[in-house]
Amino acid sequence: MLLFCVFSVQTALAVDVPLKKDDPTGGNMMMTRSTITTIPVSVSLNDTELVVSFGKSVGVAQLSVVDATGAVVYQESVDTNSTPQTYIEVGGFDSGNYVLKITYGTTSLKGAFQL
């Protein structure tokens, strides 16, 4: 019962981390009706962790967290065929701005969050 209450409180305090396609050229991407796609990944942040959920298998995904200086502070490969949800412990990270980068196949996504 206590475990249920703890998980319920953590879920209630979770914040969604919006993801967008990463444009490595730095240019602006124009969206047309034919280029709009559904991203099968969602990310939420609670006090101590990022929860990365894959709505469908995308094969092996590379996850990395980069701090404001550009340093990679976390990196992991996830096989989404067997692991549809991954938890990244961020409780030990310094306060500040971070970017989560997710890459699979030819898709590259990023989402900014603050601790």
C-alpha cells in the first residue's frame, strides 16, 4: 500500500519533457502535412529520474544527457524490443539546464529539461 502511494505521488509530480526532431544543421525545419509524424517516445521528469517510454519498438536507441556546457553526463544504449521503458537517475546531477538526446535509426530527437 505504501509503495502504491509513493508511486502515485511521483507520477502526480512528474513533468513531461517535450521532444522535437533534432536538426543537426541548425536550420529551421518546415513542417508540411506529408512530414508530420508521430514520435513513439515520451519522456517525463520527476524529482529523481527521467522516465523514457517507447510506445513501440524502434530497435536499439542511444540515450544521452548533455549539460549546459555540452558535456555528456549520461549515456546508454537501450534495446527497445526488450526494454520499452528506461529510467535515468538524475537525482545526483547538479542543478541546471540539460538536454536529453535520443537517436534510433535515422531519427534524432532532443528534449530540454531543468533540474
